[in-house]
Amino acid sequence: MSTTTLPTSAPGRTPAPSPVRAGEGRIGLRANLRHIGALVRRNALQIKQDPESMFDVLLMPVIFTLLFVYVFGGSVGASLGGSRDAYVNYVIPGLMAMMGMNIAMAVGTGMNDDFRKGVMDRFRTMPIARSSVLIAKIVVEIGRMLVATAILLGMGFLLGLEIKTSVLELAGAVGLSLAFGASLMWIFILLGLTMKTAQAVQGVAMLVLMPLQFGSSIFAPPSTMPGWLQTFTDYNPLSNLADAARGLINGGPVAHSVWVTLAWAAGITVVTAPLAVAKFRKKS
Amino acid sequence: MTRIDKNPSGSRTGNAVEVRGLVKQYGGPQGTRALDGVDLDVREGTVLGVLGPNGAGKTTLVRILSTLVQPDAGTAVVAGYDVLRQPRQLRRTIGLTGQYASVDEKLSGWENLYMIGRLLDLSRRDARLRSDELLERFSLTDAAKKPAMQYSGGMRRRLDLAASMIGRPSVLYLDEPTTGLDPRTRNEVWDEVQRMVAEGATVLLTTQYMEEAEQLASELTVIDRGRVIASGGVNELKAKVGGRTLQIRPSDPAQLPAMARAIAETGLDGVSGTQAVPDEGLLYVPILSDEQLTAVVGLLGERGFGIAHIGTHLPSLDEVFLAITGQKTSVSDIAPEEIAV
């Protein structure tokens, strides 16, 4: 191909970039918090614009509580040496653990959709830390989790849930499940950024979710399960979280399960959060 | 009215954008070269039009210059900042409006602008004022509270432009800003771009339309298959490709040959290519300047020829390519653009 260049550019003249100073252009903590705040507002306004996106958070706790309490409550309650009421106190703390997992999964699918939009290009061309986009999302999702947990507890009280400890310990149980749920969100954000479609994220998430949820102490005590499954439930972090929440609400030893749950949450976050941020940075 | 602040640390060469030997390859060593050694400059305070068909590499160029994509080789310096080494500083000086509006569809126009203002470290008050001001300027005040998804294509594009303006960028990239817009909306966008330039912004505009490039840009770079195939001032390039064509429809089609002869006899530069097409009842006269146009029309009037219709026609991108390279555009499926003036 013939190249016809009219003499306007000066070839050979090397551009002279200004010298790089260490830390120049870095984003300070205050600015970072302000950016996260602006992005939290964006996510919250999206919910306001699209209230249907709250249906899962509003209905999931109601439906799960009714189903599990009335389907399994009688028989599992009896084996716990009580009745359906005994099962309410067993399953509600377990459902707190499960709720976090389900909401975290939705973050992954939502993220995948969100990241196809042009507005992400704009965020990536702006002088903001790229992690702030992800952190804002997590802040809003923790808010959604809190709403779901409040409804779950409300349903529990209607069905006869008794707090045998104190409000402080109840708050501890809620906090623990939020912390663990938030760490799971990083996994699903990473999945959402890696996989091509929201459907693929959903598919993979379901495959992982089912065994983790049911192969745990969430719905029934593992004591009647075969040995190999008991081993699995012992190491399943959801069991630890369910046991911790149960202990904090019903009394009993909690230290071990609380620490194991916190260790899981910290471990998952430390490994997956940097990966997710790096993935977001590179995505083009 | 607000002024666009020139970046004080801008390049000392007088160029807001300097690109040298830029290469970007997609899909491994055997993949396609989206950019294959591109050099270009945009002088501060001017508009450079980057003209090329679909797939020429225009969007890749813009994405590299806005730090969204990393080049495989070459350098690019914007407002004195290197795209690879100083992306954070560079992001403070640029604004980007893409082919696809990059606003949040679920947020209202006002909320979109306010959010961007806050992300650019404006105070709450300043972000509020700036959002109001820009909505006003882009005639979106009435739709300020409506979610962007309810906006028409033109309104969305205007909101996108407004969003790019919040930080008063010294360099603006407009990636095919009017593709898919109707002519009226296109004119509105052009007016805004001209206003930004009048206020001192440097603009890199990519387009497939010769007319758009001519309207907005002072300099042009034509790229095809990731390479620069021509660059220069708009007038230089126009002279090269032959400028406009005058179309004349005589009242009496029988006079076509006589008119053609009369024009050819003037001996004006360029008009020797005059063609009479009896099937269409049209006379095509290549013209190089407004003076030639006036002369041709004046001559026909003097000789008493009746004229039913008259119009001018800019060369299409295809014709530009044909003139420069002697071959059709590499992407054969682009529709030849008939651009009426």
C-alpha cells in the first residue's frame, strides 16, 4: 500500500513525557472514601429505580423459613428431642449462613451484566482507584444482606424463635454472617469478571452452592449422616458459620466455630479480593 | 461560562497528543494487527479528525490513548503524560465519549453527572452546580430527573458529552460521536464540539464521515488496516482527492451537452472532468473552490441556460480511499455514504 504523508507531523521527534515522581497521581484515603461513597450512591439509586431487584432479598427469607420449618420442622424437631419449635431455633441461625451465600451468588451474576455496560469504560478512564467500584458494590450488597437477615429474624420470631442469649450475641451472629457473606462476594465477583455470560456464572454457582449448602449443618444435625459426609460437613465453612450463629443465639460453646469462620472469611478475602481487582483492571 | 483549563504541565512541543509507532495486536502472534505502527500528533487547541472505515483501528487507538488498552509497542503521550507509565495522571486530563454512550442507564441525567463530579473530587456543592450547568448547556434540564434509559439516542449522546466535560478535560476523545444519529441531532453534537474547541479543548475525533471530518477538524489522518495512509490539513487532503462535485439539473435535459461544452471551454482547473449523464438528466462538475463554483454557476446564467436544481456533493470515504490508494476501502461491506451538503 502506498503511504502518502503530507508534511504536518514531525517524524523522529521523540515525545518528552514529564518526569515520573513517586506517588504522583496516587489516590489518598479520603478521596478513595469519597469515590466509594459516590459509587455506593449509584448502586443504591439503581435499586430505587428498579425495586424488583429487591424481591430476592425480601422474599427469599420468607419462603425458605416457611418451607424448611413446615416441611422438615416436625420430623427433624422430633429427632432433636423437641417439636417444630425446637427446629425453628435450629434452622434460623443456619439460614442466616445460607442467605449470605445466595446473595453473594447474585452479586456475581449482576456484576457480569454491569461490566458489559459502557459506564464501566468511563469509570476505568477516571482518576479513581479501580477497587472502589468493586468495594462500593460490596457495601451495597452487605446492606441488602442486612435487610434479608432482618426479615429472616422477623419470620423466625413469628414462628417462635427464642433468643436464649443476649441481643449483643445476636448482633454478633448477624455480624459474623455478614462478614462471611462479604468474603464470598469476592469469589463471585471474580467469577463474574472471568466468565463470559451471566448464565454461565449462575450455572457454575448453582453446582457449587447445592453441595455446600446441603452438605452442612445448616438444615439438619450431621450426626445421622454417613462418616464421609460428616467429614465433609466438618470442614465445610458453612457448617462452622451455622454452628457459630446457633451457639450465639442458643447458647453453648462458640469460640472454635467463630474463629474458624473468621479465619475462612479473612483467608477467602485475602486471596480473592486482589485477584478480582486485578481482573477488573485488566478487563478491556 | 466556564473555561477549559489548559494543563499547565502539558507537552512542551505544542502537541497535546503525540503517538509514535503504536502497535496493538489482538489474539496472539498470528492474530490481527489492529494498529500497525501509527504515528500522529494533535496540536494543542485543535481538532484532529481520524478518518477510516470500520475495523481500521480507530477505536483501538482511542482505547489506548484513554488507558483502557495497553499497546504492544510504540509510545503515546497525552498532555505530557505517558499512557503506560503515568496512566493515573493522564486520566485527570482526558474526557472520553464513545460510540456507545457510557452513562448509567438506570440513573437520571442529573445523578449521572453528579456522580462523575464526585468521582472527580468536586465538593458536593460544586458537583451540584456543575451538573445543573451542563444539563442546561446541553438542553437536558427538562429531562434531568428522568432515567437515562428513557432518553432518545441524541439525548443520551449529549448526556455522554456532558459527562465527559465535567472535569474540564484538556484533551477530549470523541469516538464516532454521531454514528447512528439523525442529521438534526448530529448538528447539535457538532455545535457542542465546536464550542468546546472554541473554549480551548484539544479534540481527537474519529469518524467514518468525510463531512464530519470537514466540519470539525482542521487536520486529518486517514487510517486503514491499522496504518496511517495519509495525513495533512483538510484543504490539502481535499485538493488531493478532488474536492466537491457540483450537480446540475438543467430545466431542459436536451441542453446537457451544450452546458458541458460551455463549462469545459472556460478552461478552469479541474472542471475538465465535467460529465453529462443524460440518463439521470444531470451534469457532474468537479470543483476545487467556492470561486470555481460561483464562476460555473455564473457562466451558465450568463449563457441563459435554465437550471432546475443545483447541489454539491463531498467525496465519500470510499472515494477518498480510491483517490489516495487507488483501491477500495479494505472493508468492503461499508455502505458508500452519500453526503449531501
